[in-house]
Amino acid sequence: MNSNVLWNMGEKNEPLSQIIRPQRLEDIKGQDHILSADAILRKSIENDMLFSSIFYGPPGSGKTSVGKIIGQKTKNEFINFSAAKFPMSKLKPLLDKASERFEKFNKRTVLFVDEIHRFNKLQQDVLLPYIEQGEIILIGATTENPSFELNPALLSRCKIFIFKQLDQQSMEWIVEKAIGSINSRNEKKLVLEDGTKHILVDWAAGDARTLVNYLEIIENYALSKEDFIITETKTEAILNRSYSKYAKSGEEHYNFISAFIKSMRGSDPDAAVYYLSCMLEAGEDPIYIARRIIRFASEDIGLADPNAMPVAVSCFQAVKYIGMPECTTSLAQACVYMAVSPKSNRLYLAYKKAAEDVKRHPDRPVPLKLRNAVTKFMKHAGYGKDYRYAHDEPGTFILESYLPEELENVIFYRPSSIGREQKVKERLEKLWKRTYEDRRDE
């Protein structure tokens, strides 16, 4: 295989993460949804029928490993390029060589760009003509949402494969493989006692690279201290972290997040802050908690306090921008706001009821008057006929149903009499000349 490699493939003192990096697709854990025997990505790699793709997923989920395996298996010219290490100016000569290779020998080049989101939009545009002409097959790896970080023109030419955060079983398998590798190169055997393995898995939060780095630190400690029996207490000291009863992947994870949500729902700010601190101090991902607060803002508060959603989203952004430990007060502010706000679950119930109807009757057509007549044929067929523009009517309202005919008298959303939603209820009752019973519509 002819390759232009712009990263260190391993020399002396090679990091443990490189030593145990998967060499076969079978060794990639936690990604069966895209790498099972009949999956399109698996088949394209094994049959060397590659196409431009984006690998999107969290750190340490296997994106780069799959890229390296592609480099080992493909008969095409293969270029490994790290956008984190090298500027676009380093890649441009390689692209020109790929173009020349295609013109002279009709041979395509597979270009794997790690952390492709580090290229700005103009730099990404440089890749387009090479992809368009079929000179390169682009495979980009990114931890950032491609919808926000990559050009639409580039995305339209690539298939996106989503890599999942590694589950506990996959992480435990990696621990065993790493320990096996460590013990194969040392005379004394490293032993993880008690629940040390589970602590490491929890702290690594689905990131295989972080997990292996932890184990390498522990190996260095063991060699320097001649102490190969590693306990939970030693692990906390070695990695300078503390471990409480709360375990992110165990039963306590679900118990504490449940207590957190129910405390906010029960309007108890003291309990909400307590369970928040339990989770954060034990190493829970603050982004995970911020996401749950956003969900809570719409599911449990809704229009009883419309400001709850902006508060929750602002909290999420703050957590993402500043991280731990600075974001603890942002999370505390948001969780207390949710706890003291009036509560209404009517939006949740409305969506639930609508979704149940859609599942039973997925093929109900949109009424003709609400359809957009974008062609003469559609206009002739009655699309948009009899539609009345609300802004042309007194009070910008027309007393007519917009639901399919079979659902004309169905009510999905029943506003409560709590907080700001009382105003919503009064307005809807006045407009639609109906009375909303102040009850749950199960």
C-alpha cells in the first residue's frame, strides 16, 4: 500500500493507545449499527468500494481507528491528514498530486482528514473540485455536529455515519485488552482490585482514548513505585480524582438523575441543588445534566413560564463554553429556576396524544387548502384553494379548523390555569369559543 502519512505511526516508547489500537473492523467496539456484517460502511471497506463520508461522533469512539483500517485495506492511494496538526497549505500539494495521479493513471486517492471541522468554510471549499472530478474520496472525522461545522456543499457530497459513545461493556473490554498489553511487556503483573475497573470506566465517560490514558498513568505509577496492586483508593490518588457512591453507568446514575428531576418537578430547590452537586462532584458530564434541564423546561413547565426554556438553553450554552468547574453555578441557577417555576405538563401531553394518533393513522393527507401550489398542475388540482390569509382578517384570526377532516373536533393541547398558561387558556377560549376543562386529557 502506497501512503502519505502525516502522523506518527509509532516508534519507540509508543503510547499504549497506539499499541492496542484496533487493526481489524472486528475489533472496533460499540459501533455495530454501522459496522455489522451487512452494514453499508462495513461492506464498502471490505470490498474497497469506498465513497465520500463523514464520521461523526464523540472522542474515543473509533473514528480514527476505522480510518486507519481503511488505509490498510484499500488498494487506492491513501492519505492520512490531521487538520489539528497541519494547515491546509500542507494538504494542497498532496491534493495536486492526487489530481495528477488520477489524470495519468486513472487512480483515485482516499483522503482521510481527522478533525475536519478545524478547516474553516473557505478551506473546506478547496476539497470540492477534487471530489467533484472523482479524484479523491474524502473521509472526514469530526466530533462536532456536521450540520453546523461543515459546508452544505461538502455535506451534500458525503454520507454521514454517526459513531456512538462507547457503552460500559465495550469500555470494560478495552480495559481487559489494555491490561493484557501492559502485563505482556512487564515482569510483574498489574492487578486492578475491587471496583477499580468500574471507576475508570465511569470517569472515561465512553472515551476509549481517555480510558487507555488512565491505564497508562497507572502503569507508570506501578513501575515507579514497584506497586502493582491497584485499589480504588490508589486510583483516586494516582489520577487526582475522588469517587463517590454515585456511578455514572450504574444504578445510582439513574437514581440520582431521577431524584434531581423529581425534586425540580416537586418545586424543591434545596433537594434539586443537592442532587445536582452529588452528580457533578462525582464526575457526571455537565452537558448531560444541562440537556435534561432543557427537556424539563418544556415537559414540566412549558407555557406556565415561557422563560424557562431560554434559561435552560442559556445554561446549556454556558456549560459548553466554560466547562467544569466554572459551570456549576450556571447549572445551579438553571435548576433552581426550574424548581421555583409554576409547573404544567400540557405540552408534553399534547405531543404524546398527537404522536399516538400519528402512529395509528400515519397516512392522513394534509387538507388541500393548506398545501402549497408550487406548480400549475398543483394549483389546478386544488392545492391552496379556499385558504384564507389570517393577517387579512379582523384580529388576524379565522374560526376554522386546520386539522385533517377526521380530526376536526379533536383537541390535543389543553392549557392549564397555572402561571402564564392561564393567559394562553383565556385567549384560546375566546378565539375558538370553547371551554378547556382543567384536567389531564389522557
